[in-house]
Amino acid sequence: MKDKHTLRALREGFLGRSIYKLQEINNRFKIIKNKDKVLDLGCYPGSWVQYLIKLNCDAYGIDVKEVKGLNFKFISKDVYDDSIFGDIGDNFDVVISDLAPRLSGIKELDNEKSMDLCYRSFEIAKKVLKPRGNFLVKIFDNPGLKEYVKKLGKKFGYVKVFKPRASKKRSNEIYVIARLKA
């Protein structure tokens, strides 16, 4: 059964319900501005890219699954492949990550995989963001969250944990928003 956000996304021509999460986060925290250069990690199916295109952003996306039918710079690679840095360059205004592991159903294992993706996203953001850049990452609420936020706080001047209303109630996904120090 499809929830109201999924049905709305289909009705409005979006590739996924997650567009409403990004839209809500951006409306509240103003992390993405018109014409920003933005890197979307785990960009499949493409709804976040659709949002970036609406904002006239210079959108780059990385995923192992191809996103078709959108006009943006797509890199078909795994985020763990260091050759991505040669493909994307640097000087991004924003890095956003909606990466999630393939779920096993074993909570501890899924949390560990999620944390690993969050740390990889953080590593990528540190290398490609320009001064005063913004970073958004999806994370599963778990015992490692506080330590992750603490590590982000050492690099970024502002760090906030937020759960959008468009997230499913039963989901333990939350988002961390961070702004780089000057």
C-alpha cells in the first residue's frame, strides 16, 4: 500500500517521495540556493535531482543505479570508488546524501552499514565542499549518532539533527544538516 507522499509524488510527476523530505529540509534550513553547485550521493531514483533542477542548480549525482531522463551530470559509480573525485572535481556549495544500505532486517548490521555510508559521505564532503558549504546526510537513529554528530561538529560550525514530516512514522531515518565554518 502506498502512503500519501508516494501517491502525491506519482501524481505530481516526481520520481520518489523523498523530494518532499528535501523540500521541507531546504525550506526550513536554507541549505540549497538557486544556482548552487550540488553533489547528490545516492541520487537514484532522481527525485532530489528533480528538486535541484527546479532550483536551477548545477547538479551532479553519483549512484550505482542509473538515473535516466534528467539533465544533470550523472556518474555511474560506487561512492566508495575513489576515482569519483576525478569525475566530479570540487568546489561544491552543497553535498547531499540520501544513501541507505541494502537492508538485511538485522538492526545492528543495518545501523553499522548506515553509519559507514554516513562516514563515507562526510569524507567526500570534506574533500569537495568549498568554504561555508552545506552538508545533508541521511542516517538511521542509532547509538552511533551522537558520536557522528560530535565528529561533524569538529569540522562544521553548525550541526542539527532533524526528522522531516515526510519521513515514514515507523522509519528510524533522520537527517543531519551541517554548515562549514568559514
